Amino acid sequence: MSAELEDINEECGVFGVWGHSDAARLTYFGLHALQHRGQEGAGIVSNDHGQLHGYRGLGLLTKVFSNEQVMERLTGNCAIGHVRYATAGSGSVDNIQPFLFRFHDGDVALAHNGNLTNCTSLRNSLEDNGAIFHSNSDTEILMHLIRRSNKPTFMEGLKEALRTVHGGFAYLLLTQDALIGATDPNGFRPLSLGRMQNGAYVLASETCALDIVSAEFIRDIEPGEIIVINDEGYRIEHYTDHVQHAVCSMEFIYFARPDSNIYGINVHSARKRMGIRLAKESPVDADMVIGVPNSSLSAAAGFAEATGIPNEMGLIKNQYVARTFIQPTQELREQGVRMKLSAVRGVVAGKRVIVIDDSIVRGTTSKRIVQLLREAGAKEVHMRISSPPLKYPCFYGIDIQTTKELIAAKHSVEEIREYINADSLAFLSLDGLVESIGLHKPAPYGGLCVAYFNGDYPTALDDYRDEFLASLTPQEREHLQEVKQNSKYSHESLI
Ligand code: SF4
């Protein structure tokens, strides 16, 4: 947490290993480090001399693999695994990955982190041509495209399929003789390669999963790359030349673990720099700085360091509370906040408090946090947000796909301040965010996707375009037209 205490969610984490006698168990450990990326389901497929064995289930990894006998059946020295975040209504085991496909010429397992923007049209056209889908996830599409390809080899078919799907993706595939990773042409979703002391190779959504199995980081998988790992080692291939970096900035702000590095940038350090920059942009006189645990603690440390105001623990996270699912009523949602957070009365009573949070999504949780602090006796509550206002939906792998869920899409900063009842409210600027992360790639926004904040989408929105535009007011459409006119990207117009 936070991103307003989990109102936005990542869609999945992947992990794979090639060349270790305990591959499935290592995958379990890797997935454990990635559990924050998805808690609704988990699965592992192993490869034992070309025989693929899989197991998957709903719930946390520890629940799915609580039975030792399950793990013992996942034999072999290669494996891939997946932890999944599912949007409401799709929490069926059919959607839990990796998917295991049994073909006459060899089994293949597939796991995916991200979201395809042309999923609906591809799926419809595949179904019209006889394809039968077993899940409502967009992941199966890739395998249908590979199998229907007329290319002479699996790799050629895979490359063609990767050129056909659009959006954000990091795929892992396990065939009988290789572990394959592939990233989308913008590199929205991270994927890193590591190597263990015994020579085994590891692929993971975040480097924290490399650390947990003591694998040494080798490189990030760059936009548009395919990595093929087999008994000979690894090689990199490309399926397209139309690449640019548009790495999801929310990975740095909220999703990724602070001990992970993305393209060489440590996530904790980036968050701390955001806090330092925020303090310079929007200072305020107060007695203490407190961060909303856990993802805002780094930014709070930066804010405190830059201002000299003491960094205190004014909010405590309940470590044992289960993830709250979308609550049916406002009352239950508010109760959910109380279950997750408590204000420390002995610290905040009578004090002027600066609260650092990483973002405001709906605003309801921020309002509750301010209320908790006031009830605990805080004299003033100043809210500082270590990212710009979230105004636009994401179509590349985050579960916010309409503007109506985002308070900043419809309200000014002053209106939000009034709603959450803070004494003052300020957000980090877009330039401040880009410079604090400091990716410095030769691409718009230094190689970061910032569409959540400014509507400048790095790719065409394909199937989402019409519905998205229809959801906007005439003024919002007009504004988006202006965004498009000033877009730093060269793809076709949104409007
Ligand atoms: S729109 Fe936002 S959440 Fe989605 S990829 Fe871009 S920065 Fe990340």
C-alpha cells in the first residue's frame, strides 16, 4: 500500500528459472517476492525433460502451494510462475496463469503481465475463425496467434504474434527446450534477467525476486526484445525495430518494491527524490512529516530530509489485514481504511502534520486518513502527494480504465483539498516526477509513460478508444484534443 490504500492495482508478476534442480521451489520464492503485484491467484508450471507439469489456484501463493505434495509433483529443472491480480468478476481459476497448452508437437506454458489494447478485436476475429478460448483473460490470444501463424518455426510464429498484439506486456513462455521472455515495444512492464551461482538463469518482473534467490542481475529486457534461454545459455532477438522507452512511471511511484531496481534506478531512491522535489516545490511549515505506509515512506524520508522537519511514525499499518476487495458500500470501504491504518495519537496530538502519500485515486481514503489524524488530535493536516494528479485511465496493465474513478479527472486541487478536509494540498509537478525518477532515455518524458497524469498516451488506444472518448464530457474531449496536438509521440490521433 498505498496508492490511496490499494485503489489501484497492478495486473500480475512473472518469474521463471532455467537450469536448477529445484526450479519450482525457486519459482515459489521468486513469486513470494512479487506477491505485492497480485494476490488473487498463483500458479507454477515446471519442465521435467520436456514434460510440463502445472498447478494453479486462487488466493495468496502460500495458500495455493500450502500442500508440500503439490510442490513435489512440479519436478524438473526449469519452471515459470505467475501471481495474478484479477479485476472484479473474473476471479475464476480458469484465469489463473501460467496457462498450460498441450499440443501434439509439444507442450507450452505461458504467463503474462500487462494488458493488450487490441484484445477485443483480436479475440473476436480469432473466435470468428474457429478459436475456442478457455478463459476471459487476454493472455490466451498470443498462443492462438502463434499456432495459427504460417511461419515455419515457433520463434518466427512468436515474433509475428508479438507484432500483432498491442499494449503493455511482459510474457514468459516455457517450451520443452527453452525459457522465453518478451517485452512490448515500449517496455511498459519491467522484466529483468539474473544468473545464479550454479549458472541457472532467472527472469523476473522485479529485481527483488532475483535477490530472493541470490541471482546476480545481468540486464533488463529492453523494449521489443525476446530473450531465449536454453542449455547453451541465452540469446537476445528482436521482433520489431519500432521501439521506444515508455516505462510505466507508476512502477516507480507505487507498484514496485522499494528494493527493486528498474533500468538501474533503485525504486526507494527514486521515491526519496520525489519527496525532496515535492518539499522544494510545495513547502509548508509544520512539526512533523509522516508517510502513509508503506509505499510513501521513502518519499516522506526525502521530504523530511529536504526540509529538516522530523520524520515521524504517525500512521501505523496493520500488517495482518487481508486485502480488502472492492467494497459494496461507502461505509464498508471506510471501515476497510480503519482496518488497514491507525493514527498514533501519542505522536500526532497537538501537532501540525505533513502527510505524504504517493497518489490520490478516488479521494475517499485520503479523506479518511485526514479524519483519522484529526481524531487523534492533529492540529493541522497538510497533504503532499509525491506524484501529479491522476487524471486519465491506464490501458497498459492497471485496473483503472475510466476517468470516473479518478477524483482529479473532474475536480481542481482546491476542490479535492476541500473534499478531503486537509489544511493544504499539493501534488508533485510532472517535470518534478520525470526528473526525480531520472531515467534519461532518449524518448519523450525521459523514457517514462506519464499518460495517467497528462493523457499523452505512448500508443494508439485501439479497442479502448471509442469507449474512452464516449465517457468524456465535451470539455474533456476538447482538452484531450489539445493534449494530442502537443503530444510528444508520433502515433495516430486519439480523437
Ligand atoms: S498510463 Fe500510468 S499506470 Fe498505465 S503504463 Fe502509463 S504510467 Fe503506468
